[in-house]
Amino acid sequence: MVRTHALGFPRFGAHRELKQAVERFWKGDLSADELLQAGKSIRAAHWQLQRQAGVDLVAANDFSYYDHVLDASAMLGVVPKRFGAELRDGRSVTLDDYFRMARGRSQAKSGSAAAADVQPCEMTKWFDTNYHYIVPELEESQTFRLASTKVLDETAEALQLGYQVKPVLLGPLTYLWLSKPCGAEFDRLSLLPRVLPVYEEVLRKLDARAEWVQLDEPILVLDLPPAWRAAFSDAYRHLDSVKRGHKILLATYFGAIDQNLDTVAGMPVDGLHVDVVRAPQQLSEVDAALPAHQVLSLGVVDGRNVWRTDLQAVLTAIEPVRARRGERLWLAPSCSLLHAPVDLSLETALDAELRSWLAFSVQKLEEVVVLSRALTHGREAVAAPLEENAQAVALRCKSPRTCNPQVRARLDGVTDAMKARPGPYAERRQAQRESLRLPLLPTTTIGSFPQTAEIRAARRQFRAGKITRQQYVEAMRGEIERVVKRQTELGLDVLVHGEPERNDMVEYFGELLDGFAFTQHGWVQSYGSRGVKPPIIYGDVSRPAAMTVEWSRFAQSLTDRPMKGMLTGPVTVLQWSFVRDDQPRAHTAFQIALALRDEVADLERAGIRVIQIDEPALREGVPLKVRERDAYLQWAVDAFRLAAGVAANATQIHTHMCYAEFNDIIEAIAALDADAISIESSRSRMELLEVFQRFEYPNEIGPGVYDIHSPRVPSVEEITALVRAAARYIPAERLWINPDCGLKTRGWPEVNQALTNMVTVAKQMREEL
Ligand code: GLN
Ligand code: ZN
């Protein structure tokens, strides 16, 4: 028999039950007991779904009230001092400690002194996914001890319900790798000997009926420094020597093990999981390298995307492994299903053809089970599902809906000249000065203004058919008028229309482009209780009609000042969608770029002289493997340039990115050749401009001077200090003054005050300089 298992299942619940329970608990509408009860029934429901799909081993401890890395911190007793929760006398990490680390505050009703707000732990992206984890903060003198029995309890719970269960833990090395030093730098690896005893204790205390324990070490697919690689052998040799009865499945995912394979193959673990969706080439390598007595678990179904697997193709690839390895071959999705929606059967609004191409978590597990039966009993034993799968795969491949010959012909005709503006930056700068007549230190905002309750209500009513399109357009125009008037009163130089018509910066464009589909329940966790519902790009992308021109034209008609057109860039649309897997990502990005290029041209024709193409996701698309980075940056930059290249010299192209790590991509940012870039920088006190200076970044920069992530209003003095700091790195002639990011999550009172201060500073500094 070929065993099947899941590395992890989505946590939210198909109807986002967990999100609701957690948020109600935060508001004080649910007691801690009620929250725990809700968690328990969600876990039970998810195990039930896994069993129904026919999976042999269900996962435990993949569930989390917020984040699995935070769970690992709780397990290890890692609570930074500022949370005032010294874990003396064997005290456990409480639910309150846990949520305070995540959110910086206690649940609404607790009034104790310890409940005061503190800076929450930092959050950052989990490898190259859109999931964010809570970064562990460790000190050089950090001690660890078992301070949460969650993994033991949830394993017991599954056993109690009669499941064959495999508890999942974040491995010790990946945990340390993902952490950051709290205070002075030190070698995090030096903490390993102190972390291991806690893992040891967990292994000792875990119920022996849980035969297998999964330790996730996804850093094994990174280019690891030799010391870390060496530490793996030692750590796992130690765990192997102390474990009693359990077997360890070492899980890797998101790429090939590559140069870490020698290390991995020599480790005394009982099994290894590898991702052969992202890295199919490693199948034979790993199979050859792994000793015959070890279990090889193959991740053959894509845990990160929504497409059905070509089951026959997978079988052809893995049948030889089965012949060699026999019972020691296991099958699973490539990674935890955390990154996939729950259940396709809820998608009743998708048309049948499109639905037949898709698989969500439940369906992915069913695919794994069919594959296992085919290997165990022969393909004939599952002839019907294999046949049905083959038909769906073939239909998708042939469907005219995935292929638009015009789009393909246009893509083939893209030339290098199309990826460049007509003139170099110096020439464009001159032309733009004459056309825009902006003062020194021009002021602007990043695009969105507060999404008020009225705006959201109008959108809801329109979607529900309660108001007509005309009424909706009137409501949005009214909002645009208010926002333009406000910006004029504030004295901003380059205005925006405020984006009231956009619910989400990717969804808005996806809905207006061909080749995109939307789900009703296709949520995936982004962080904590937040989810996103990415669009599905299933076909060639084209633009049936202009997408933003009418709004921008209307906004421009209200003012003589330049009105900035606002587009979402090709890489960001790609990164925040489920992307088709039947052509290279670069091709899809170029198709989106061509559609945006037409939009740029149309905006220009409508009299728009400044156009911003947001690319906040450019950085997160950077591959995990160093050797893949250049190729990505090349096509990502090209896609942006293809969209922007059509603009005349006198049209000013802006871009915007909201993250803080530019060091390794500064050349790519310069290569975008945007006339101006706005970046998030107020929290770093402008230090990140250092890299722009070092690189002699040639074009204009608007480093954010107002941290829009907080309701706090920056004072005139603070903003002045920030602008002065910025001017130490970048000559004032190339500086813009703007907030860090869009204002849509803020309230009007603080926005008014902050922008008033921002404009005051710009005016004062112009006098001074
Ligand atoms: N233009 C968008 C806005 O202002 C940019 C958002 C973003 O960078 N995430 O909301
Ligand atoms: Zn931003």
C-alpha cells in the first residue's frame, strides 16, 4: 500500500469560521472557552474532511489560532520581555500572551496593567508565499522550555476521535533561521543546543500511538551557509538518539534540496518529504540518494495553486519509484494546503467547464488518494477517476478559453523598443518640467483615500443589485469630487482621485480583464485572522475596454493640477493571483503588461499627465534560489517597462513599492526607469535611502514621511526631520514628499491633520532650500 498524508490543512474553515471566532474573541464577544471550543470543532471538521477524502494519516498541530511560527515560539517559551509575561515557575504561555505577541494588545475587556498596548512582534512573509508569520525574537542568552502543550493536546484529540494522526512541528533549524536577534546581533545557531531539549521533551511526551512525527524544515531548499547545513546532521542525529518509538518524517517544500541533498540523505531520519511539483527534476536525484530503508514522501499535487493535477503524467513519473521503493513510497500534496482554498464544491457560481479544471484542498487530497490506489492496485483499479481526470486535463489544454490568438500574436511581436520610453530620463525630465510646472519638493499621495462606510455601503448595494450602475457611479463621482476638493484645500501638488471604486487593487483590474475568474469562497490565510481571495488567471489576458480612464478623466476635469492616473503593475497582479500553470509566469506577466500599456496610452489621450503603476509585490516575487533571481528580475522589470514604455516623454511615470528591503534589488528598481518612485521609509528613519544613494539612483524618489500603518499623526517637526534626513541622501531637486502608502485604511480626521502637516513642511522647506 502507498500511504497518503497531508502536510497540513487550511485553518480558517470553508466559511472562515475560525476568523469569525477569533475576531469575536478579540472584541470580547466570545469567551476563551468558547474560542477553544470553536477551535476544537474546526479541527474535528477538518480531520473528517481529510478522512472522507481517503487520506491515511491526518495532520495535527497544523491548526493555529494565529500562526504556526508563533505556536512554535509558544511551545519553546519564547515571549519577548516587553510583553511582561515572565514565564516563571513553569507557567505556560497563555492565550493572552499569545495574541499580545501577535497584535500588541489584549482582548478588549481585560483591564489589567499588563494589558497596556505594546509593540507587537514583527511579521514577515513565509518563504515566497503570501502568508505572513510572526518573527520570533531571540536573545543571545535566550532560554527555552516547553511552555505550551498544544501539539500534545491536539494529537491526543485526534487519537481520541479515532484518527491515525501525524503531529506536525516546525523544525528547530527552520525556527532559528526565521527568528531575528532581539538587540545585538549574535549567531542564532548557537542557540540550537538549548532548543533541542524542548523538542526532545515533546517527542518523549507525545502519545506513542502517533507513530510518525513530521518536522518541517523548508530552509533545506535554500542556499544554506555551511555551518547551518552541518548543524542539521548533528541536530537530527541527536533527536534520533533520544526519540522513543516515534518515527521522524523530515519535510521540505517550495523547491529542490539541491546542494543540501548530501546532508539530507545522510541524516538519521525515518522519512523525507520532497516537493516534486516545484522541483520535478529532483525526483530521481533524491530517490537515488535516499537510503532504501527510509520512506520517501513525494509531494505530487500542487499545494500552492488551484489547478487539477495531470494524474497520468504523475503516475508515469512515479511508477518506477514505486517499483524500487515499495511500501516506502508515500504520497502527499507538495506542501501544506494552508496556501490553497478549502473546497471546490462550494463554488456554485463558477461555470462547469472552468470548475472542471480546478482542485482545492479537499480535491487535492482526493487526487493523492487516486494516485496511491493506482500505484497499489494498478491503474485499472481507478480507471474511472483517471479517465475523468484525463478528459478534464485535455479539455483545459485545448480549450479556446485559455488561448487568445490575438494576444499571442501581439506578445510575439513585442520588441525591445517597446520596453523603453522614447527618450532617456534627462530628456523626459525636461519635458515633464515644462508640462507639469511642479515646485521643488512636490507633494502627492499614493492613491487611495479613506474607504469610508458610505463607500463600502454603496459598493455592497451595487453588487447586490439594490442600486443601479448609474447611482453607483454618481456616488463614486461624489466621493471623487470631495477628495479632489480636499486635496486642493490641503495644497497638494499632484492629486489623485482616491480609488473609491476599488475594493482591492488587484481584484479591480482582474474583474475588468479577460482571462480572470473569481471564486466565492476561495480564501487563503494571509496573516492572523486576515484572508485574501486571489483571482484565478486561467486564460490569455486582454483588456476588452478601458478600465480606469473615465474615473481619471472625470477627476482631472475638476482641477487644473495634474491628476495622477493609478494602475496596478503586471508583477503585482500576477503575484496576488492564482496563476495558470500551463505557460511560464513571464508570459502571463507580459500579457497583463500589454493590457496595461493600452491603458497608459488611453489615459494619456484623456489628458492625464502623471501615471502611477504600483508594484508593491515586485520584491516578494524574488525566487528563493539565488541562481533563479536574475532571470526573474529581468522579466519582471521588462513587464513593467512594457507597460510604461508607451508613455511620451512629457508623461511622468511613477511607481510605488511598500516594503523596506531594497538592497539586493536596487539595480532592478533603477532598471524600471520610472520617473519617480515612492517607497515606504518613515519607520526606517530614511536609512533605506542609503542604498539609493550608494547606487546613485538617477531618477526621482518620494520616501514616505507619514507612516500610514498607524493612526498616529506625525508632527511638523517629525516630518521636517525626516525630509532633512532624506535630503542627506538624495538631492532635494529629486525628492518628493508623500506618505508611505495608500490611505484607504485610515480615518479622515487623522489624514487631514497629517497631510496638513506634510504640506506645511514642504512649503517651509522650499523657502529654506
Ligand atoms: N495605490 C494603492 C493605494 O494607494 C497602493 C497600495 C499598495 O501599495 N499596497 O492604496
Ligand atoms: Zn504601498
